[in-house]
Amino acid sequence: MNSYQLYQSAVRLHGNGQLAQAEAQYRQLLATQPAHVDALHMLGVLHYQTERYALAVDLIKQALKLSPQNANFLNNLGLALRASKQYAAAITSYQKALSITPRDTDLQTNLANLYLELDRFEEAATCYRRVLRAQSQNQKISQEIRLALCHALQSLGNQYQASASFAQAEACYLEAVQLQPENASLLYNLGNAQRELGKPAEAANNYRKALKLIPNDADTHNNLGNVLRELGRLDEAILCYRNALRLNPQLFHAKVHEVHLKQQICDWADLDSAISEIRQWLVTQPAAQISPFAFLAMPGTTAMEQRICAENWVTNRYQNLYAQARKLAFSYPHKTSQKLRIGYLASDFRLHPLAFLITDLIKLHDRNQFEIYAYSAGIDDKSAERTLLKQAFDQFVDIRALSLTAAANKINADGIDILLDLTGFTHTSRSGIVALRPAPILVNWLGFPGTMGALKSGEETIPLFDYLLGDATVTPQAQSTCFSEQLALLPQCYQPNNQQRPVGKAVNRADCHLPVAAFVFCCFNQTFKISPQIFAIWMRLLKATPGSVLWLMECNPHAKENLLAEAAKHGITPARLIFAPRVTIADHLSRHTCADLFLDTLPYNAHTTASDALWMGLPLLTCQGKTFAGRVAASLLKAAQLPELISSSLLEYEARALELSQHPVLLTTIKNKLLNNQANLPLFDIRQFTMQLEQVYLQIWRTYSESEAGRTQQRVHL
């Protein structure tokens, strides 16, 4: 046979799967014609097919030296390089081939598949889209590519979701759902992204679509419950949690959600036993997702249990972020005489109680010593409060659309020295940013009334924050072991207050549907804070005070119905419970003048709500609890110079409330003290508070600067 016939024979044997014979004939040909480009290429392909990848790469490269613009050779070289794990070289080979034949869909598919293997999902999706456009008429290929593109988009969405880039995640899932509208996993993930973006209605719609496809998925039932709760459809949400638990009794966080929601609607049936079970899980099920915020409000929980809950939460949810922090290894340039840069991280720079606490503080910071930055992780509600806050800060940075890593990079690039998280473990938390340690000093303050825990890894415990900013009442020395952070204590009260509040026009009792001559007990706390024990005391007070009424917030219709039913069990008629509808903050403040005595809750006190009452001259009676959340009102009352309104037990609380209701002169004296002396009370002296807070900042900075590695923090007490 001549060389042409020998080559054709080898190719024929190769095609028939007679690889050994084909290899022999390729080698016979190359022995006489070593530059036979096609024989070199085909022998390389044969070596690839028989998993001799190094030889395959070498032979195809020899062919390419002779024919460098052959796209087919480059494609097969890419396959051999990929098989030998030379991924960068394989990508280069495919890209060069595509520069020669840009419309070759096989090449695009091979490159896309490699990107997919390397978890480079965005580049894979780009290639698959090109193939899909080119092969739209080929139903078989089109379907295969649609599935591959869907996989790439879902994986890319998952990456975005993990880094808290929820808008990008949603975009990926939406495109993927167009390709596979009956993919339950996609619909579930889309719902998760939309919930994080504050789109509960859209999320609920997608969870429901997913449940039509997989009706027995406990996680989807649970997450549907979460968004229904946000939509105010509380009874439906409880049913979702119960469905989730029926399908998976080990879905501990569904039980936590159910209990917290039952507290919101004041359904106290089996509450004690459910809370007892959850408390046991702290030790027996440390991987259970027990929300620290929900746990704070559960009657009977201790300060140490709250620390354990927070540490479990951080360990379960932030472990990867701690690992990422080690890789990022942010540096903090040494400062000498420059101003300290203070960063405030929050999701609530808007019409929110936070605005009425900190706006004046931000304005009053000493610009000779400090530069003040805001990092806003929440929505822009276009409110006047948002505008005032933006004007108060030196720099206002919107990080809502940024991933956790991107936000941390921004904070570090800005050179922040002390970063304070004002949101904590609430629904809109972005505390994962803190786990990346973008600043040398991290402080937990104001948003979450308790410790925010630590990562527990073997024998090592790494606090999420360096300091918890409190005071001697909410964070007493005797409880220091109940906090993962070191304590930095303000001398009066940990809570600031604006110099002014927006008060609406004056109203009378008739305007508020209150009896004109009755004694009006009130509590404007959210209903989840009302415990059965506290409510029973209130009912006894109504019985003991003829004609009196109890004025409560109408948080949801289910709570109203349940509280009226509970009152009836105590022999109290519905007319003696009056529910205040939601109004603007200004109008809400103005109606405080129609009440006689604010009755606080336990174990979770009034916080900003208490400041509102005291600002309006309404006496507030509290029982000092054993946890941060249950000691806030006592701290406020001490700063308002009203220690006589702090009870040390519920027995004393009840007796004192009865005494005050029967001696209106005592209440009048207290009201006058609040209204006539307001400017002199430490609680409302924001200038003094600002100076005291700045002294704390300077002291913790000195402690950091003087420590050998900047990580040995100490208790700070002014």
C-alpha cells in the first residue's frame, strides 16, 4: 500500500474500533513520513481515546506545529489537555480554536463543559447561551444545552446566594426557571433569594410552585411559613411550620419559628413545654438553627443559655466566613495622629426606631477627633428620616447590593478603625460582614439586646465581636461570663436618644376610644413580648381597679382575638381591653398623653418603646429581669432618675402597679418630673451621651493600639 492507502486503512480500522491495528498502521506511516500531519493528529486522538493523555497531547501538538490554524486539532488538543488536568492550557486551546471558527457549537460546548467542571459558572453560562442560540432548531441538542445552561445558572445563583449577592442570585434563578419551569429546587432557591431581597409575595408564589412539584419537602414548607409571616398571614404561617415538622420532626428551626409566631399571636397553649424542649436542644442538638432573636423572648431562658444559643448560631452559620476571613487577611495600617474612623453598619437607616435614637448622636460627633461613616445594608424608603441620617454622616455608603465579601472589602478600604453593628441578629442582619473582620475593632451595639456569640472550633472560641457596648444595668459585671464579647460600659445608659421626637397634634381620650374617667393601664410593646404570667398580673390589676382599662397595640387580629379570649378566662369583659391601631410615629407619640401608667413586659422589656413613653411624660413600671433584654427598661429608668419605678420581682411589680393606680398624686408627681426636668435627665442628654461614647471609642482604641498584636481586648468601664 502507498502512503495514501495506508492512511485510509488506518482511519477505517480506527473508525471500526480496531484501535491496536489502527495504531500500528499510523506508526508504520509515520516511520516513513514523520511529518504526516493527519497521521500525527489521528494517532494523538487514538491515544486520547485509550487514556494515554500525555502522549496524546504531544502528538497533537506536533500536528499543530505543521498546521497551527487547524481548529479541529485545537479542539482535540483541548480535550486531551482537559483529561490530563491541564485546565488553563485546555481553555487557551479552545479559545484559539474559536477565534478561527467562532460559530463551531461543538467547540463552544466543550469550552462550556470545562468551565462547568471548574465551577466557573458564569463563563459556562455564556458559552451555553451561544450554543443555544445557534442550535435553537435542533431539538435534541437544544434540550441538552438547556439542561446544561440551567445547571450552570443554578450553580452560579447558589454561589451568589452564599456570598449574600441576592439580586444577582435572583437574576440567575429567574433565567434558569425560564429554561426549566418545573424544577422544584430552582423555584425553592429563587424564593430564598426573593425573601432576602424583601419580596415576600414573590417568594411565597415560588415556594408554592415548588410544593406542587414536591409536596413533602419540609424545608420549603418552613420557608413558605417565613414569608407568610412577613406578609402578616400568621395563621397560614403556623400551618406551614406544622407541616414542616410533620414531614421532618428534626427540623428544629421550624419549631422555633412556630413558637415565636405563637408568641406573636398570643397563643400560649403548650408554650412552656415547647420552650423547655428548645432549651434542651441547645445542648443536645447544637447544630439546630435556633434563632437567637426568637430565643431572647422565650420565658425562662437564662443569660448563659442565650450565650450558648448565639455561639451555636455563629458556629453553624458563619464557619465558612471565618475561614474566608483567614484567606482575606485584612490589614489595618498603623495610625498615629489621624482621626479615628468610626463605621456604623445597619439595615435600618430609614423610618425606624433606630433613626430616633442615633440621628442627633451622629450629628454631634466631634469631627476634630472622628470621621463618621455609615454602611447601609437596608432599603432606601425615601423617608425624611433617611435623608436626615444621610446628611448627618460624613460618608453614607449603600452596601445593600454588595456581597458580604465586597462589603467587607469596602469597609476595609475605607480604613475604618471601629465598626459597630447596629442591627445584630434580626431578619435584616448582615453580621456576616463582621465575621470577615474588615476593621481592627468590632462592636456589638444597640440593635440586638444580648451577646452575638462566637465560633467554637475544637478548644478554640473566637468571638464574632470584640466588644459589647452596654452599661452596668443591662450588662452587669456579675454576668460577664454570659457574654462572648468583652464589655465596654457607658456610665449611665447604653441607649442614646434624639433631642427631639416628631409629636403629632394633641389628642384626647375620646379620639382614642378610651373612657374619659377611667384609669388607663397601657402597654405598647409588640405582642410577642407579652407572656402568660405578665398578662395574668394585668388581669388581676384590672379586677382590683374598678373601671380601669388596658390599652394595647393592635399588632395583628389573631393576637387581639386570643388576648380577649384569655381575658375572658380571668373574668374580664372585652370592653376593658382596648386596642390601639397602627398610626404614624408622630401620632403614636401624641396619644401617650391619654394613658396613666405603662406596664412593661418580661422577659423582654420595652426598649425604644420605653424611651418613647418616658419622653412623652408617661410613667413606665418595669420588673428588672435577669437578661439584657429584660433589664433595658430598668437602665432607662435609672437614667431618667426614676428608680422607684423598677421592681425586683413580679410580686413587687404587681403591688407597685396597684399602688400607683390608687394614688394618682404619685403618678402626677412622676409625670411632672419627666416633663419639667427632661432637659436635665441623663436619658435625654444626647450631648453628654455623645462625649461619653467617644471616650469609650478612644479607650478601646488605646487598648487595641497598646496590645502586642491588637487582639488582646480588655473590659472598658467609664
